[in-house]
Amino acid sequence: MSLFSRDSGNKLTTLQQQGGTVLADVREALLQTSNHLEALVELFQVELKEYGEKQARRIAALVVGVFLLLCAYAVFCAFACVLLSSWLGWLWAVAVVCLINVLLGGVALWCGLKCKPGPVAPATMQELKDDVQCIRLMLKENKKS
């Protein structure tokens, strides 16, 4: 039966049937959206966990490395001061070692500030971009029809 039939009783039942179909479609769309959002949240949680584990290992290695390098560096600076003091005297030897430390520290600081961290959850961000693009396409198609 079409919506434009002359029988008002049939017209009302047809509208009610279509209303029930629309509600079912809306419920299905909401269910699918909910499932998709749950999957995105799970993906984000997995990526965050992997990122956290990687960063924990990285920080542990950095702490051990920095401690060992600081010990070795202190011994090296003391050795350099003793070696240079025989030619320059204690005051100038310490000044030269200090100047070298300041220059090397400046270069290290510049290199550290130049490095940029990578994205935290690239797969989740890509999924969200794809979702936004799909929604925009759907809205364009709905405006046309």
C-alpha cells in the first residue's frame, strides 16, 4: 500500500508500520554506533598500554645509562683537571674543563629541545579521522536526497 491511498484506515496502518521500521533502524544505528565506539575505546586502551610499557622500559634504560655516564664523566673530568693542571695550573685547568662542560651541555640541550615526540595512539586517531570522513560523506548524501 502506498502512503497516498484514499483509504484513511490503510494509510494510518502504513504510517505506523513505517514508523516502527524507522525506530528499528534508529535502534540498529545506535547499536552499531555503540559497538563501534566500544571498539575504538578498546583500541585506544591497547595502544595506551603498549605505549606505557614501551616508555617504562625506555625510562628505566635512561636512568641506568645516565647514572653510569655521570659516574664515568665525573672521573673523566677529575682526570682532565689533573692532567691539565701540570701545564696550566689548577685554576686554569678547572676553568677549561668547566667551559668544555658548558659548551657540551648547551649542545645537548639544543639537541634535546629539537627532538619531537611521536603520536601516542596513531591507529585510534586514524580511525577517528576515517569516522569523521564517513559522517561527512553521509551528511552530504543526505542533503542531496
